[in-house]
Amino acid sequence: MRSAALAAALWACVLVARTAASRHPAVVEDLYARRLYPAVALAVSFMTGRLPFSLAEVGLVAGLVALAWGSVRFLVRWRSRPPGSLVRGLVRIVAVAGAVVLAFDVLWGFTAGPRISRPWRAI
């Protein structure tokens, strides 16, 4: 069950990263928001800035097509599969979800938390 180990490792990374980020917001602000994120944002903007459309829309459409295709494929073939294949398929889905969440956190998620440099002020 390599997929299960991969899924567990990815979700463990998500949990550790989110816990560390929530416990040390000043470190996230200094290292991630001020140093790493601007470089990541610049690189992504440089690679996608010349496209006349949003890559998020392309990703959404591709994800919906993949979901529809996978659902139809599953319904057509589900009777001929061995009993454990459903569990293996679900474990793979959990692994992919962990990879997507970890990628989101690294690319954008850590900057979505509270900011130390801009505290709320009473008016």
C-alpha cells in the first residue's frame, strides 16, 4: 500500500506545516510572507502573465472533466474489479487531495492567516 503511505505522509506534512504556522505567526510573516512568497508569486506571474486567460479556470474545467470521466469509468467498470480496488482507489484520492492541499498551503495558504505587521486598531 504505497498509496496509503504516501497519503499519510502528505497529510502529516499538511498537519505539521499548519500547526507550525499557527503557533509561530511571526516566523511565517518574516520567512514566508516577506521572503518566500514574493519569489513564488513573481515566478508564477512570470510564467502565466502572458496568457490571455486564468489558469484557475483551466484547472477548474480540467478537474471537472477528470471527475466526470473518472465517475463514468468507475460506474462502467465497478462490477469487474476485485473487492479491494475501491479501497485502493479511495486511498489514491486521499493522497491526491493531500498533495493539492499541501501545494495550496505552500503557494498561497500561509499568507492567508493573520498578519503580525498589520494589527487591528481600535477606532
